[in-house]
Amino acid sequence: MDSVATLDIFSLLTSLWINRFYIYLALAVGISLWICFHIVIRKQDKNSQEKCVSKETQNLMANGYISDQKKVFVSGVKIFYGSQTGTAKGFAMNLAEEIISLDLPVIIINLKEYDPDDHLVEEVTSKNVCVFLVATYTDGRPTESAEWFSKWLEEASSDFRFGKTYLKGMRYAVFGLGNSAYVNHFNKVGKNFDKWLWMLGAHRVVTHGEGDCNVVQSKHGSIEADFTAWKTKFLSQLQALQKGEKKACGGNCRKGKCRSKWQSSEEMEPESPLQDRLHHRDTEEEELFESTSEEESGPEDHESLNSIVDVEDLGKIMNHMKKDKKEKEQQEEKTSLWRDSVKNEDSEPRAMITPALRDALTKQGYQLIGSHSGVKLCRWTKSMLRGRGGCYKHTFYGIESHRCMETTPSLACANKCVFCWRHHTNPVGTEWRWKMDHPEMILKEAIENHQNMIKQFKGVPGVKEERFKEGMTVKHCALSLVGEPIMYPEINQFLKLLHECKISSFLVTNAQFPVEIRNLKPVTQLYVSVDASTKESLKKIDRPLFKDFWQRFLDSLKALVAKGVTYCGESSASSLTMANVPWHEEVVRFVRELVDLISGYEIACEHEHSNCLLIAHKKFKIDGEWWTWIDYDRFQDLIQEYEHSGGSKTFSTKDYMAKTPHWALFGASERGFDPKDIRHQRKIKSKSLSGC
């Protein structure tokens, strides 16, 4: 029985082996039919989907919702103009007509009516191309209509809070209008617009153009012809962008940075190689800015020192070398004469502000006064003019930021702090050795310069009319701008003049002048900066010039509190970054622990945006309510009484204190901002970015 079963199995296997070809064929046919069946099914599904999409597309087109199924590379063009006589506006109208012929939507915008704070960042993702037609007016300044936008661009380009990628993704072109008869200021505004936009990360689509009203020097015979020539280049580039293309490089760019092949506009997206160059601006900024246009450079500008030189060119090269040598000898001779003259002028003190220092500080936005003073508009002043809240001084003491003048009678300082946001452009010294201006002149010009800067906000979008009017009257003075104001020998007279003008005084010193602090006449508020808690850390952080800096520090202070830094931008003096800044929660925790160690003090107020708290003595807490604010009118009355009594009459802080509003108190939901302004604030719940 077993043998029979074994035989049947063997016979079956033998039969299968003999007929294996037919079995393989049957399997192959079956698999092929299965594959064909699924291919047919998928093709039918795809056709049905395409028919459905086609029907929906037709319906949308019929209703006017879409007009093209292709990817949109340019959604439209915005033309911004700043004009004084109407020429730039006329050019804007002319360019708009040409762009409309390319089937692109166009918007013409007067810069006077545009608020960059609220709208410019929208151009990063809008796929618009922004064109700026701006004229240069008297002394190289922008026209009245473009003045605010220009000021905003300048400050944003140098403000670390915006950064070098703030406008990354925005595409722009600039055409300037000027007159080459004014050599030093020719097309300055157009050049600045081009530079500042580029520094903020925007992408230039065509070289900035320069129109010249001086027909003798105009490249094309007139400013209209200059504009036409630039317009032709721009429109050509715009058409290429519409197709998703980038114009081919002429091959003349420096160091081969440009590419010679056509590229789609998708490469201009944030992750593209073209935009990756923006990350190297710290080391290549000047080079890239000067070499972005293939139209402005020629082959002769790019010959390396190792290239082969024709014999015919040797004469030219030798002439250049002789000329350079002669100029160098003349410069050395002038330097020698200058040194001799300086030695003969020992009896006459020199000016604190040198030409180089004047240029550096002016570029940073300072309005310089006389030979050693300056004034600058604080960003909180601008904020409060727009109803967007004030600085910590407003929260803690009631100082209205839009009526506060930030100035200093001494640009010099006795420290070279590693965290200095002025990048050490100001002079240093341990004693006053410069020319000295009269305090009356300093105050007069400080107020005039401050008012002139406030005037620039007239008509600016968002600025409240009532606050603009209030801002024209200086009510407070923050002597904390730059340098060490207490170094000024006439500081007491300057303070007296402030009080006579009904202006409060907020004086900040760095605890290196204890004698001057002791001799200081009554001041509304005196602040002493404490940057370290030990002799070693103070030397490392503040880098004081005095050899006895620690004793001076101890003599100036009754108590040391904390060590920290408010990050205010990169500096070659240190490697400090935002990583060195404590989080606000950490500051709160530290202050709580500090208060536990100090008897008689409590946390009174909080200003989260500035990452700071106010610790106040309990004597300012009456019946459970804080009185940290100042009655400035009452203070001025008391100062006058003090002066009339010859300094014999005294008064205390309780005589002029005022009740602190609820929104300014520690733990309040408003976190230090007036409720009527809070809706305008972008609340920062991370690290402090405040430098003011």
C-alpha cells in the first residue's frame, strides 16, 4: 500500500517535470493578463480625473477666477515714487503703461502714503517686483515725500533686529533722478535705496539706473533718455522673469560669482544657491555690492596680478607706479607737516569730534553738536509717536518717550565695554582734555536738532497728530546716549539749564567718577550702571581705563546687584551673542531671589519688552499701592525753590512722587504697556532685544 502511494507521487512529479514548459507559459500568460487589467483600470481613472479637472477649470475661467494654469513667476509690479517737481511721478506713469502692455497688473504708490513698517515685508512672498523711482534733493537728501521711507530703510539696514534676510525673497529695481553738477550728492538717494534694500536681503533684478538732469554730462543726452535706456533693460528682465528665466551673465563679473546659464526663477526661492550668497555678506558685502552688475564692469577691471601683460602696456603700468609713488611721498610729507603743527599747538586743546569720528557717528544717525556733544532719536520715541507704547522709563516713572530727548554733553567715555552697541566709535579718556563748549549752546542746539528729527514724522502713516504736537515740546532729557555725560566739566550748569526749561534730567553714569557723583547738584533721576560683581569680571567686561577702577567702582556704589548683557548687535570687540542674554523668566527668578536677600525692598514694576524689572523700597508703597511715578511739574517747582534758596532748602523724593498705574505693576497682564497702546505692540516673550 505504501509502495503504491509512493509510486503515484513519483508519477505526478515526473508528469509535472515533463510538462513544465506549459505550466510556465500558463503562469506567464496569467501574470500578463493581471498586469494589463490593472493598467487599463488606472488609465480609465486618470482620464476621468482629467475630464473632471478640465470641467472645473473651464467653470473657473468662465467665472473669472483664473486665467492661466501655468505657474506664476511675477504676480505684478509695484512702482514707488518720491518726487519733488513731478518728474519721478511722470516716469512712474510712463513705466506703468509699458508694464500693462505685458499683461501684468501695476500699482503706483506715492512713498509719502506708504508705511514700510506694516507692508514692506509682505513683498517677500507676494511675487511682485518693486520699482523705486526716487529723486535726490538739496544736499543729497531725499524729497519730502520719500524722507520717511528713506529714514526707515537706513535704520532698518543697520538694525540687528531686522537682520540681513529680513526682505529675502523680495525683488526690486531702483532708478534715481539727480544732477551731476552736484558731484558729491549725485543720485545719492537712489544709490542708498539700492544699497539698503540689498543689505536687508532683497534681490536686485537689474542694475540701478541713474538719470542726469545735466544734459552735458548725461550718458544719453537727457534725463528722459537715461530713463528710457534703463527702462528698456528693466522691461527685458521683467519679461524673462515672467517666463521663469534669469538673464545670462555677461561673463564679466568678479571671481566668477555669477552663473552663465539660464536659470528658472524658482532658484530665487529661500533655499536657492542664488540666495545662499546672502549668508556671506559679512566678509563679501562691499565686493558683492559693487560687482552685482555685468553692465558696469569690463574685462580690464578683472585682470589678476599674475596675468600676462602685453609689452605695449608696460609703459602705462610704469606710469601708474610712478604716479602712486609720487602720491605716497606727498602724503608722507603732509603727515610730517601735520605732526609738526600738532607739537606746536600743545597750548590749545583739540576738538573731541575728529572728521573721521564725525563721519562714523553721523552714519549711525547721531546729530552732532559743537565739538563734543550729540543727540539722537530713540526708537521708543518713534514707537510712542505712533501709539505703540513707551520704554521702561515710561512704565517705571511716567517718562513719556515721545517727549524725551536723548542726548549727551560728552561723547567720550572711560570704559571700552565689550557689549558697547556704539562699536567703540566714540573717544575714550580718564579726564577732560578737549575743547569745551558752553552748556547754553549745547542745550539750545540739542533741542533744535531733536525738534527737527521729530518734524520728519509729520504726515507719516500711523503717527498720531496729538502726540506729534506733544513731541515738539521736550519734557524729559535722557543723558544716556553715548559716552560718559558726567565727565563734562559743566554738567551741573547743564542740569540747571534743563530744569530752568522745565525739562527733567535722567543721568546715567558708569561708576568710575565717584567725586563727580558726590558733587552732582539735584538731578531728577540718577542711574549707575552695574555690569559685573567682581573686580576680575568688571575688568574683563567693562575694560576700564582707570588703574584704580575697582576702588572707584566701590566708592560709587552702595550695593552690587547683577551681571548680564542686553544684546545690541554684533561687535568686533567680543563674541557675545543672544546666547549671553538671560530669558525674561530667568530675570524674574533672579530678581525674586535677590529681593529675598534685601530687606525693605520689593518688585514694583515690569517691562517685559526691555527684559527688566524695578525693585523699589517699601517707602514708595503706601497703603498697599506703589508710588514709583514722578510728578514732574511738582519736581520742577521744588527745583526752583531750591535755586531761590541758594541750595539751603532741601526736599525728598516723597515730595514729588506720583501713584503708579496698574498696568505698569509687576505681574499685570499688560506687562508694562499702557492698555491704550498695547494693541499696537508686538509682544516679545523671549529674549530682550531692547538697546534703549
